[in-house]
Amino acid sequence: MKRLVLSILSGVICVSASNAWAVAPIDFQVVPPSIDAASFVLMDYATGDVLASGNPDERRNPASLTKLMTGYVIDRALDQHKITMDDVVTVPQEAWVAGNKVLAGSSLMFLKPGDRVTVRNLIQGIIIDSGNDACVAMADYVAGSQDAFVGIMNQYVQKLGLTNSHFETVHGLDAPGQFTTSYDLAKLSRAIIGGEPEEYHMYDEKSLTYDNITQQNRNGLLWDKSLNVDGLKTGHTETAGFNIIASATEGNRRLIAVVMGGKSSKGREEQARKLLTWGFREFTSMQVFKAGQSVSTEKVWFGDKPQIKVGSLSDVYLNIPQADSEKVKAQYVLNNQQIDAPLTKGQDVGTINIVDNGKIVKTVPLVALEDLPKGGIVSRAIDYIKLKI
């Protein structure tokens, strides 16, 4: 059996080859904190692993967490050069609280019809002020109407694989048929953090002044000195309860906490704080393999070279309890005992099973790290004879 030892960030992982592997999925015996909320998820940003959850797939009213999808759609329009941050938007009548009774009593940027406001400022109004009027103004500007914008929101629901989400409004005020889950919102938050570098920093801004009115960001965890929280959003309606999504970093790690159906504004912050603190304390993130790192060199038949390097074309991270960080090993299994040319870079040749105490933690495709074409007639004939002997 071949064995390769790799140095990684938090210990040593042994990689060995085998023709058979059968173990049960791992169930880490780490008790999460007690969370006083209807639904919650703690997700690792780098891997998408769920470290803790309670009713993660329960469909709930998102309230202003809807604005995460509103912002995501706007950012896609920016990426596609349909709009720019410096575009000036003329505020429509529908974005004025006196002209749209749906907005009465809700969070606002306090826009007035005819105001000329940049896209940048309106995005800040959506994120920092949680301005429902700013959502209406941007929806009209990007898509021509709120209904058309909502249609785009739900298209991205499908593209992002948010299987338990559907939006009916651009701002999140209560509407029949509108729902999402804490798990879907964690996935959406991960997409926002990774895909909106120009916009994401706005989630960390503590206040916004518009038309001589200064409003504070409702995410109180931005002021928390025990955590490095830099986003994302809060939300509240009578039917939704108190919702929050908070993301924090510690060293090279980032966690995302989603709490839905909390009991109060301070209560939702406390539950998110408990999740983030627990996650950073109890789990460690290990870089198991680097993109393009060779796990092994395998024999190849009928090729213009006798061997090929195999591994993963992407970085592979693993989140495990601190106590298990030195127990992790990896074993790979080839799809076939014999590897024949031709092979293309990225071609699947097997599976890497990352295990802890004999139980699978994660599986990763084992792929060819280079192209390997067929050999000439003579070399192929020699390989054929070798296999027959």
C-alpha cells in the first residue's frame, strides 16, 4: 500500500491508496449551544459545512433579510455592466412613503419623489438603513418594475440552489407566499460574501447620513468587541420575529450565523454571538490539499508517459472539532485498478475519502492533474504485452 504524508496547517494527514473503502458517515459528538430561536444555522464560509443547526429547513418569513437577495440582484446588474455605482436614479412616486401606503411605518431611507440619488447611495440605504423605499427605487431602475425585479430574484433563487425560498416583494414586508429558510439564507450569504467584494464592505458600515438624517446600522454586533463581525443584516416583522445574519472572521476563518424567529432585537444578537463564539472555539479549519497538489503518482498504460500525477484541482478545507485535528487521515480509491491513456486534466480517476477514526468526514474527486495523450504504436504494443504476461 502506498503512503504519502502531507504537512498541513493544523497537523499531518496521511494519504494512502486502497482498492476498497467502506465506513459510516461521521457524526461529530460536539454539543452546540442552546439557541433560543425558531430556526438557526452556523455555516463555515470556506467549505459551506454546517457546524450547527436547528430547524434549518423550516420555511419562515424572511422580513428584511429579503434585502440580501435584493442586493445580490443589484450586484449582478453591476457585474453585467447594466448599471454603475455612479448612475443617478430619479426616485419614483412608488418609493415615497406618502405615495405608497405599503411602506407606512416601515424602515426607510426617507426618499422623496424626484430626488436624484446615486446607485451607490441607494445600495447603502438598502443595507445600512434597511430602506424599503430604496429597494423600490432600485427595483424600478434595474428591472422597470417591482414585479419584474421579483421575477429576477426568483431566477437567482433557482441558480443558487435555494430550494426552500420564494420571494414576493423587493423589501421583505409580509406577503403571502414569501418564505425562506435559515439554511438557504446561509447559502445566499456565502454567495454575497464571495461574489460582491465592492458591495460587501457596505455591510460593515455603521451609519448613513442622507438628506441630513443619520441612521445607525441595525446590526448591533458590528460594535461587539469580542468578535470581528462585518455583516450582514437584520430583519423584523410581527410574523417573522427577530431575524439576523452575522458573519465574523478569526484569523483566516469566516463563519456565518443565521438566526430566525428570535424573541427580541438584543436576543437575536445574543443567539448569533453564541453560535459564532462556539464555532470559533470548538472547531478548527484545516487545509487538507492545495489546488493542483499531487496526492500520488499513478501508473498509466498505453500513454506517452508511464505515470501521471493525481490530486485535486481545487483547495480542499475541512472543519473538525479541535480535539480531532490530529486524528484525520485520507485514503483514495481509484475508479479502476488500471488507468489507461488518453487522460485529460481534471478527468475523474477516483475518490479521496478524508476520514477521522475510520469514519468518512468528506469526499473529494481524485482527478488527473495533467493531460496525458496516447503513446505511439510501439509503446502501446509493449504495454499490451506486459499486461498479457
